[in-house]
Amino acid sequence: MTTNSGAFPTKDELTVCFAHVAYPMDEAFEKRNAGIGYFQVRAAEDLDARIAEADVLVVSGFWSNHLLELASRLRFIQSIGAGYDQFPLDELRTRGIRLASASGVNRNAVSEHALALILAFSRHIHEGRDNQRKHFWRGMISDIASREDELAGKTLGIVGLGRIGSRVARLAKAFDMRVVATKRNPATAEGPADEVYTPDRLPDLLRQSDYVVLNCPLTDETRGLIDRTAFSQMKHSAYFINVARGACVDEPALLEALKSGEISGAAIDHFWDDPLLEDSPFWDMDNVIVTPHTGGETRMYEENVIDILRENLDRLWRGEDALVNQIV
């Protein structure tokens, strides 16, 4: 094992590697005229071949722990995403490699995505699209319970009142919804929630919510958090929205809750398998909306990541210990 130590490279010595299969991070960086060397790779094998050239790595899905043995110059990793569970934190510390997440980079995008999914269920947008494909004009409905609904007066439960959850709360209040939420330390809550509970009061949130939005990060405490017991505590009329990590949810329990009518529906942006397997039953369920892990993907994503990267590079050059979204 090698230890990456010494002074952080100066601007004219530094090389940044952007590693992503689709996002043109290099193009966004080029527009900044930063005077910093960089290159982009779009395949894992290309990252293997060129990681030794990089002092800074901007990466998320391409990360693999074997890269540490190839990355003799690596000093700093800027994660493209908010999550960082894929990185070996203790090993990075041992090697003197700093790590920061991109937490907050998709705050607007994911919160708007969550609200869009809530509105889709409320206004039956998914059913309308299905009917459009069939060239079917749905008539007026006598059964009041089967009609589209309004959000005013409904209760939204937010599991994880962090940056994204706080903005979901603000958007929901614009629709005159009542908002309840969980947060590890309710005293630090920033969103305009009507009530904020500690995590142990999750059952209280679930029992009263018409819509439940999962925003929490994936940790040992949140893995499998929404399980059979959680679904049994929800209203039969409730909808579950997951814009967090798939592993926070017990998928077999979710599937059973949807099939049995224990809950009315679910919108899911991330699954245990990413991409979702072709034979997954979730694809064909009328009360499910599937989005392919695109909750945070907007036209502003690259620019937002570069903003965080540039700030962290400036801090490293100034010799500061604290980074934006510092993990290691």
C-alpha cells in the first residue's frame, strides 16, 4: 500500500479526472477557464488505464476500491453524488486522500421530482398517459373515491428533513399541505414542517400521512428502514415516494404492500438493482411509477457539481482543513 502525502499540487501541476458514463463534466469545467489540467473518461476500463495521471478524481458510479492501488497521485475525490457509501473511508484516511460529497447539488431537482410524483398520483397523470397510449378517453366518474384529488389539507410525511426534505416541505406548504417530518435532531430543522419528530417516532408519522416521501441517506440505521411493519402502519389510501436509496426500503415488503392494497401506490426512483431488472414485477404494476434514478438529473447538474469542486480546490490550495460536504 502507498500513502499519498505531501503538499497539495499547485494549480499548474494539478490534473483532474472526470469519470462518468454520460455527464459531460469536462465541457462544464472547460467553460470556467480555470487554467487546470483535466480529462474525462466514460468507461471503467478507461478509468483504470488513466487514474494514475489524476491528482483529483470526480466520480461516483465508476468507483471501485481496486483503483486505490492504481492511483499513485490521487489526493482528493469529489463525489458527483450525495451518497458516499461506495467509498472505503478508513482506507482513504490511511492513504491521505480527502473525500467530499456533492450533497445539496441536486436539492432543487430531487425535491421538485418528489413533488411531481405526488402530483402525478393526486391528479392520476400516470393513468392518463396509459389511457393516451390506448387512445382511450376516460369519462366522468361517479365514484368519488376513484377521482383525481387535491393536495390542500392532505398530510405529507417527510422521512429525513435534511436539505432536500426541507425544500420538499416548503413546496408542499405552497399547496396548503400539512407537513410532518423526522430528523435526528429536530432542533436543527430548517423546513417549514408543522411537526418534527425524532426517528423513533416514525410510526406516528406513517399513521397520519397521505403521502410519505423518503429523503434520508443510506446508513446502517436507515438500511431497510421502511419494512413490513412500516407499511402496515400506513393508511391504505397512502402513497409512498422513494427519492432516496433503494436499500432504505424492504423491496419484498413494498411489493406485497402494493399487491395487497395495504398502500395505494408507490413512486420509486431507486431500487436494490440499478438499473431495475427487466423481469422485475414493479414494471407492470398499475399503482407504481418508476423513474430510472433520474430524480437529481437536470440540465444544471454538471454546473452545480463544478461549483462545489472549485470551492473545494480553492480550500485545499489555501490549506484549509474544512471542505464543502467533507467526508474524509
